[in-house]
Amino acid sequence: MNIILLGPPGAGKGTQSARLVEKYGMRQLSTGDMLRAAVKAQTPVGMKAKAVMDRGELVSDEIVSELIDAELAAMSAETGAIFDGYPRTEAQAESLDSLLAKHGRNLDHVIELAVNEDALVERITGRFTCVNCGTGYHDKFAQPKVEGVCDNCGSTEFKRRPDDNEETVRTRMAEYRAKTAPILPVYESRGIVSRVDGMAGIDEVTAGLGNLLG
Ligand code: AMP
């Protein structure tokens, strides 16, 4: 099974992808995570992408499609893929079609996490993760049980994404509206789009995805 999770920043794509990975043994292909890893490792791609990401704009279609190509090439054909944060433009959607064909895969579902944009700024600017295990938290909605200590691994180090500030978030949302939302009709015409209410609680959203994916 190969699926795209679509939705503006903060819709819950990363959170839900992690759950699908656990439940179905699929692989999460997050171009945002790949780019952040490249920035951290100071690779040529990372050095090019950093300033663009800090502004909340989109990096080039070629860069992200090459990252996805490399990941698909390294995956076993039996492992399903969750595309998280990709494709984000019409050109990327076209590249994905070619890449799926090249790697012998079909696109089964495009799932839109439908959210109220007004709530997203608060969701995003409050989020932080454990440096050690990556568990996600939120200042208002999901504090660790013991303040300053990760519930999952006990680490006391947390981090925030540099692009999770209000100004950048607004640019990221504008990019989503202008460049990413227009790719939905292409998939609608193929009859593979479903919607899940991304404003529901995390477990409810997971249940909604489970109903769709079986
Ligand atoms: P994300 O983690 O998906 O929110 O992505 C963080 C940032 O990485 C975005 O604001 C973009 O600058 C960049 N990025 C991630 N995925 C893509 C993509 N598919 N196309 C272009 N830029 C991307």
C-alpha cells in the first residue's frame, strides 16, 4: 500500500505517519525530515535548503524528488510507503507518478487531513520533541507527565523546529494554499481522495485512518 498524507503544516501528518508505521509496518517518507537531516549533516543539499526552509518557502522540486527516488530505490517492494509532506506542488505530483511507475508501485490513497487553519498556528508554535527519541509534545495540549522529562525515554533534552515560529508558519500555510492544495483535484479525478477530520483528537484521527486503510 502506498499513500499520501496531505494537509497544511500542523495538520498532524507526522504524528499520524508515525502511528501508521507502527500499525502497518509501512515506511514514512517525510521530505521535511530528510531535509532537516541534510541540514544537520551540512550536506550540499542541506546547505542549499536551510535558508529556504527557515523562511517557510519550498525547496526545489528536483531536490525533493531526488530524495524520494533514493528512498524508494532503497526500500523493499513489499514495504508500503507513506508520503508525508510530499508531493507539495503540481510538478512534484507528476514526478511522484513517474517515480512510482519506475519503482513498480501504485498509489492507493490520498488522504487529506482537514483542519481549521486558525487553530494551526497555536498547534505548531507550541510543539516540541524529545531530542533523544523524537516523542512529540505541546506546551498546551500535551505536556510531559513530569515537567522537563520525556515520558517515553526519560531524557531531559527537548528541541523546537526553527521554522515553527508564527511568521514562518504563516508563510508555510500560504505556500500550502497556493501550491499544494491545487494538486488535490488531480487525485480527485482518479477517485482516490478521502478526508479525515484532522481537528479531532489524535486517537480519533488514527481510528479514522484505520477505517479507511482497513
Ligand atoms: P515539513 O517538515 O513537511 O513541514 O517541511 C519543512 C520545510 O521543508 C518546508 O517548509 C519546506 O521548506 C521544506 N520541504 C519539505 N518537504 C518539501 C517538499 N516536498 N517540497 C518543497 N519543500 C519541502
